[in-house]
Amino acid sequence: MLDFGVTVLPDPPQSRFFELVDLTEQHGFDYAWTYDSHILWQESYATLPVAASRTQKVKLGHFVTNPGIRDPTITASWYATMQDLSDGRMVMGIGRGDSSRRVVGLKPVKVAEFEARCKMIKDLMNGRQVEWNGKELQLEWAKDLPEIPMWIAGYGPRALGVAGRVADGVIIQLADPQIIQWIMDTARKAAEEVGRDPSELKCIVGAPSHITDNIQEARDQVRWFPAMVSNHVMDLIERYGFDSEIPDALTDFVKARKFYDYKDHSRVGAAHGEFVTDEIADRFTVIGNVEQVTTKLKELESVGVDQFNIYLMTEGQNETLATYGKDILPAFQGVAA
């Protein structure tokens, strides 16, 4: 069964952030996520505890945090504390760090360091003993709390290898079934190589979803998203080139890219999204009328996606949540929202 989540920007005013998280729960979504980019938006490590206090059932976490802006032991302890405060509703999405690091002049965390930090965070936040900086550490008070899943975001073979070896699932920031299958095959191969059960690795897809009969309007609402994805693809091309095992379906579209302005990160109408074609907008996102959106979601479910997470940055946010709750979620959950 396909689960559903929503990612809400920690964007002022904070009252709007909390309203959208509340609506996410009220309309029957399973997960409420948020970004972690402390310069572009408000500090989500401060807003999520308040969101937890206002909700009862919805699971909460970052889509995604990273292990390089804060000391990773702080990240682990914060998640364990939140697991207690939220009555076991925390989930962690984590990546190497894009906007939160680049905006302050840092590059994404190197893959080897990323793997070491993710391994440590996963064990420490779940109450298990770790060795870190030559010290044995353990959150004794967290040992009896429910397990916090860790889902790792990545596109390239090395980051996906980390996901396969360490994570409970893979976060994929696009909704193209062909690319999703390649990503999951790559991560699951890495899981199998270290003796893990590859079938246990979950697949979580995040992308904007704009519901309208006007498909051109929908495309214009989401062009910022493939442009955002292109940041990660440019890193892959810098490392692997265009002639590699990475599918052309993921790399070819960035050849038309000219620039990226983080001041308009995840913003509708961002000028850096003008290079995104209609075809790429259709492939990477979930847009159209209810029937078209449902068909795309069924296709994602058929290739093994376990959760679809709406990037709620387009216009008509309340309407998107209400339409999903009334017309789309019941088709997948089998019950009225």
C-alpha cells in the first residue's frame, strides 16, 4: 500500500507552517516533513517540536537533514529526544547537504564521511553504543524508545551505496519511474553485497504535485523542481561525466541549464527553472487533473514506491491537501480520508 507524506517549508510566518502541518494530519496523510536549511528559512529543529505538540498521529521528520551543519551527535540526540516527545513518531531523512551547506560556503559532505556519520547517527539516536572521536557514547535514556528509521537521499552510485549499506530506505527527489528503478536497483545491490535483505529497503519519492485541468499551468508551477534536482545532477556529472552508468534520463536535461540562484530555492517562478522543458516537468513531478495524478501515482506504486511525498511549494496548497484527502488517498488506502 502506498503511503503519503507532505513536505512543508519552514517559511515565515510560522503560523502558516503549523497550519499546513495540521492540515496534513487532518486530511489523512501519514507523514509531515520539512526542509533543513537554516539560512533560507526558519530553523526547523525549532519548529518541528511545536508541530509535534500540535499533532497526534502524523509521523514527523526532515526531508532532508544532513550530518555536516550540526555536530552529528547533536543531530542524533535531538532525534532521540523528539522520539520521546512525539510518542514515537519520528523518521529521519538525511542527505549530504545541499542548500544548508552551499549557502554558507560549504560543499556537500564527502561520501566516505557521510557514511561514517550516518552509521553513527543511526545507532546513537536509537540508543545503541557507538565509538566516536575515540570515545564510547550511548544515549542510555533512549534504549527503550521505538526505533527511528533512517532514509538516505541520493542519486549517484556512491551515495546510493551508502543508502544500501546503512539506511532503512532511499529518498528519491523525482517521480520518473525509469530513474527510480535504476536508483533502487543500485541501492539494493549495495545492500545485498553486505548481507542485508535488499527487499527490506524502502523507496520514498518526493516531488511537487499540482492538481488542475490546465496542464500548462501545472508545468509552470513545478519547473523550479527539476532545476533543484539539477544541482545534484551537476555534482554527479562533475564526478562521473556524461558517459557513465547513470541513466541519460537523469543527466541529459541539465545540458540546457544556465545558472541556479539559491535565493529562489524551491520557489514557483524561479528564473533558474526556465530551461526545464514540458517533458521534464511531466516526468519529474505528479501533475494534472485527479485522474492523471492518480494514474501517475499508480505507476509509481507499480514500480515499488512505498511512499509519495508532496513537495507543497506550489500555489493552492490548501486545495492540494483537500483534493488528495478527498479524491486520491482513499483510492490507495481503501478507506475514506
